[in-house]
Amino acid sequence: MNLFPCTLVYVDVDVSPGPNSTNRDPLAYVSQAICLNNSLRRAGMPKLTIMTNAPAVVSQRLEGMAKEHRPALMTLKATIELPKNTPFYAAHFKLDLMDQMADSLPADTMLLLLDADMVALRALERNLIERCAEAGLGAFDISDQVFPPYGSDCVVADLEIVADRRLRNPRWYGGEFLLATPAALRRLVPCARASYARYVTEIGRVRHHGDEAFISAALNVLVDEGQGLIEVGAYQAVGRHWPGNNYRDLRWFRCCSFVHLPGGKALLEREARFSEFAPDRFWRQMRMAHLRGRVRHALKRLARLLSVERLATLSAYALRSVKS
């Protein structure tokens, strides 16, 4: 089974950067995709294809690269319509991307849909690829990262609103990684279109916005109906890393095939300036960003603690004043 690595770069100068992006350049995601493509080449995987609604503009950004090192380009046929102030606006168009891929991929090729703000550290295990090909789908279950901070009742409620049904075992899937055969895509896309329609209708009611909401709902529905799905996170196919986060020991990510850095976009954009991806150089930068993040987290916790103590002191002083 062959792999077709692909990422979405949706360009719209009227849309604000995503919630996790600080770069105002509408083509910043092209730089991140360049880094991802360089890392794929370094890991011995197929080159990346950028699917975009603005191929001419993206092509100009790639002109400074050697032709043999450039990602491939495909034109996205965008059909989705929603307010441009919707959080994670561009990510919604992944549904159009999957729709196109369902009809264009050869039967012996799986779509490997990746977010641009990722790097490949090593090739995916052949055994995992075969398992995903047999099941039809491989997805990244991040329920353990989403349920605790937002509350399981809230997350499950959002999934079931968008799915329009009670789900047997609701799971939340990260949008940064999806492996799918063309046949599975042809089952997933209509289901995701239906969940997207309900998501748009209920967008003021659900708390979670973006492609993860309606794609996760669709994946849950398909699984309940008997669709096979391999949870790839357990195989360390992908890990999601936030600078300074203690969710996992930093060393765990070194064993992942892919690392997603939603809070490390600037690091990836700097790395894209090099013609070749160097894992050791990248890892040093990632480790430094992680340590800086740990310091920021510690300072924030200290500031909160001092604020609470100061508030308690002021409250005690006010109480004594009232009594006197």
C-alpha cells in the first residue's frame, strides 16, 4: 500500500490567523509545509502534496527552492461556505480536500492527511500501514487531552449534537493526522458532509469549533456502524506537543514518526529556511522551546499564587477594618 502525504494550505487575506498562529503572513503555512516536506524526504517518505485554493500564489513562494526539493501542488475545489470569523476557518476545507482525494487516489494508495505544522522524524512502521489499510482508517485519538480540560460531558454533548445521535463510545480525534484508503474516504466524506451541515446549524450551541468537531463525529458514527479504525497514537505514529506542557515526557516524542507542534509554528518556519531537515538541529530547538515554555508556565503559576495570597491578605485586612 502506497502513501500520499498531503496538507491543506488555504489562503485568504481577509481571514485572521488561526487561534494558535501569531504570524500575520497569510503564506506562513507554506513555510511550515516546506519544513514538513523536507522532513518527509529526510525520513525516506514520499514528497508532500500541498492542496491549496491559491496555487499560483503558493507556487511563487516555492520558486526559491530546487525543483527536486519542492512539494507538489494541487488545486483545491472549495465548496464550503461559512463566516470568515469562524475559529479555525481554513481547517474546515479539509472536508473538500478529502472529497477530492476520494475520487482521485488509486486503489492501492492511502491518503496521509497531515497538518502543515508537523515534522516527520522517521517513516511510519510498515506493520501499522498494513493494519490501517486492512481496517480502512487510521486516526489519532486525543480524547485524553480534550476530555479532562473541557469536561467529558461537554465534549460528548458536542459530538452527539453534531452526530445527531447517541454514540456508543464517543472519542475525539485530532485533525493533524488521518490515514484512509479511497474506499474508506468514500464512506467518510458523505457522513462528514452530514455532520458538517449539523455543525453549521448548531455552531452557536457547540463549544468546539473546527474540522475536529464534525470529522470526529463522522468517525464515531462510522465506527458505530462497523467501520474499522486503528488508533495510531498508541503506535507513536504521531504526538502533539505544546511547549512547556507536562502531558508527556519530552523524550517520548523522539520515538514518534510525526510530531505536531501547534504552538511551535515559528520554530518550523525558521527550520524551513534550511535546504535540508536536520533532526538533531530541530530537536535542540524544540527542547529549548520546551524549556522556555516550562519557565513561562512556572511564572504564570507563581503569579496566580501571589494574586490569590494578595487577595486573601486584602480580604483579611478589610474584614479587620469592618470589625474595628
